[in-house]
Amino acid sequence: MKRFFIIIWILVIFFTIYGALPVRIPDKNVVFGADKVLVQHHEYTGSPDFTIIKGVLSIPDSLKPILTDSSNDITVLGNTPVNYTSDDNLDFLMNDFILEGKVTGIDSISDGEGYRPVFKVTEWGMIKYYARFWTFNIVFFILYFTLLPVIFIVTLVVIAIYLIKKKDKKV
């Protein structure tokens, strides 16, 4: 019985630490330059559209005549924060992200309003701390915040009962 509670406690501690770890280690000292940009997601739709806040893109010469609009909107592909979260948790995308990669093509804006660059992301990061448990899908999120306290309370009750029985045996 003792081993069982030790294993349960180790699991509780492991999942608590894992859930509290950041999604990515925040990097506040980033130097933004060519193809390393700070972006913000457009809306709660899960779309791959971002707006550049800091930094510039190196647009290939072959695409410069097509991309005449000076908008900071981009479409992203590849290893992106959009791929990291589920549809249950789009709040994650409302953070600012550091994206590194290169422009690989163009994407048309609806109704022929122009074009925007397609940015293939090779690496992404975050500016601020965001706990990993906020990215869990809804089922695991509910289990995380209901089972961990229950396990903690049950373990404390069992330890209290064990200590009371141990004290009664001494008397």
C-alpha cells in the first residue's frame, strides 16, 4: 500500500511539473531581422494568418512584383504555433510569437484584394511564459484540474489515517 501511494505521488508531482512548464522557453532578448519576426495571430479561428509586429521578411526578387501591398499580414506554413494547439484551445494563439523561416510563395487574399507572402516557419518561440497545461485538450485539461486535487486530498486523508493508527498502536 505504501508503494502505491509513493507511485501516485511521483505521478502527481511529475504531471504538476510537466503542466507548469512553459510551452517554449520565453526569449525576451530576441534580435528581429530578416526572416525572424514577431507576429500576432489575427483572430480565434485557427487560421494561419498572422500580422508582423516587429521584423522584416526577405522577399525573393521573383515575388516582389506581385507583392506590391505593404501590408504586414502573412500566411504561415510548416512548424507553426497553429499546429501546436487543438481547436478546443485557441486562446493559446492570442499570444505574440517569434517566427523564423523564409518566404516561399504567395497567397491570395479573398475576392482578389491582393496577395500576401507565405512564410514557411522552421522555428518558433514565445515572448512570455505560457504554461503547458493551458494547451491540453479539454478532456485532459478537466482531468488535470480535477484529478490532481482529488489525489492530493485522498493521499492526505490516507496519511492522516495511517498516522492516527500508528499513534493508537503506541498507546
